[in-house]
Amino acid sequence: MDRRDPWLAWKVAAHGLVRRARWVVESRRYARRRAERVGRDWAATLGSHASRLVRDPERAVLELAAGKETNLRIAAAALDGIVVRPREVLSMWFAVGAPTAERGFEHGMELRSGCIVPTVGGGLCQIAGGLFEAALRAGLTVVEHHPHSLELAPEPDRIRPFGTGAAVLYPYRDVLVRNDHPFDVVLRADVDDETLRIDVLAERLPFVVSDVEERNYRVERLEGRLYRAAELWRVWRRRDSGTLVRETIVLAGRVPVLEEMPDSHCYTCDKTSCPSRYAEGTRERAAAMAEHERARTAAVAASLSVAAVHRSGLGHAAETIAGRVHRLRVVPA
């Protein structure tokens, strides 16, 4: 998806109308019932996803990690406990709703044409990708998924299988998965201090279980640009013996890699004619937010300093202070 597309706003508006109409007309098709509690009744884990919240601690402030964490917590709470009955469809946006400031969402990082753009609800692609991966591993049918057009992490940092990310934009691009099992499944989504975790649970494991495999992975440089290429397969095996029952290819392709992440974002960037530039607010607002970021940088530096004291042996008191400093929010006037 190219944000520079002059027709993008019209496409989003038109597609949004169609999707909202389907949510109303086909409301019974979408999962919305919640389990009273996710406990012993849902003892079998069909598929899981786990990913860390902060990709690089040294870039946490620049990449608006605190805002992303808030957004992920709101989205995880909306998804947690949803029961997907046989033939029902789970829609991420139907469950989470619009990511607006009025609902508590904050500015997180959106990578737009190679630039870091502060966006309300930024960072929700992480939970979208987690839902996609967990659904694949759980044997659910993927109805809609949009892969990223750009890989972010440098090669030593790659921890998820190729192609398991997801690009979302409310309500234009969504993640939809359908439960074709003959039994109910329930979603468990949780965010702790370091990790996002998504599990698809059931009362029992089926006779045939599924998983994902990355195949033919390679890194290529074509015409001076670095690419990753691979295939993502889903395989079904007998649970008792591990015998292969069938396999299907989910996706295959080549994706460019952003080798160097930007060292600024729209609040601190000097460019004035960038097509990706953050459009909301005035120049004074941008200046205020830049000051806000500098204050948060100082807060994180203080947190790291206190954490170093804790490691030197001052114990629980230093840990408590570090937690408070790390959570500091300096709101511009």
C-alpha cells in the first residue's frame, strides 16, 4: 500500500463503507461472543504467537514504543476471550474497533515509504501479524491477509517466519480468519512488560494438527537493493505419529529489506516536502511534540541509570524507582 497514492483516501473511504455494510448485514457471521473465563475448559493449545514489544531498546523512544504498547494492550483486551464457533469469522477490526484517540489509542510508529510517521494506533500491525500466525498454526482458514511490502529488522534480528507479518489499516485492510474445525475455539491475547502473546485454544486437540514451515529462505541483493525471499507453507500432521497428511503453500515472494532505520520521525525531521509527512496538527504542535520526545528520552535515560544501580545490588527499591521513571509521561501543554 502506497500512502502517496492520490486515490488512497477515496479507496479507503469506499472500501470502508462496503466493509461496515457487511459488518451490519452479515453480523451473525462474525465472532463476538466471549468466554466467561479461559481456564481448564480450554486446555488444548492449537496455535500460538509470541513477540517482544520493543525491537531495539536503544530506539524505543524514537520508535514510539510506549504508545505502541498502549495500543497493543487495548487491542489485546478487545480480542482476549473471543469464542469463534464453527464457520464463524474472526475479524480483527470488527473486534478491536476504530483506533482513535478518543478510545485511548496513542501515537505509535507507522513506517511509511521508509519514514517513521507517528500515527494514532501505530504498532497494531504486530498484533495483526500475531493473529495471522497463530491462526495458521491452529489450522484456521485465512480469509483475508495483507503482507508487509517492506521488511524492517536486520538479518541477525529476524525471529519470525518469513511472511507472517500483516499490514492493517482501519477498516481498509483487515485480518480475517474462519474456524473450519467442528468445535469452538477461543482466543487468548495478553501483553506483559516485554511480550505480546496470542494463543488459539480448544477443549481438545484434533487428530490432525497444523503448523507453519519456512522453506527456501535466501537473502539476495538485486540492483543494489537487499531482498529476502522464501516460501511459507502450512503442513498438517497426525498428532500421534507425526505422519504428514497434507501441505499447502501460504505465500511465496521476495520482499525488500530496509537496511538502515531512520534516525528521526516527523516531529523531529527537517524535511518539509516529504510525501509521507505527518499531516495532522500545526507546526507549533510538532514543536511541542518534539519537546515531548526530548523529555521522554531524558526519562528513559534516568530509568536506565536507576536500573544500573539495581544491577549493582541495591535491590527492590531501585527496581521500583526504575519502573516509575520508565512509565513517566510528559504531556506537552
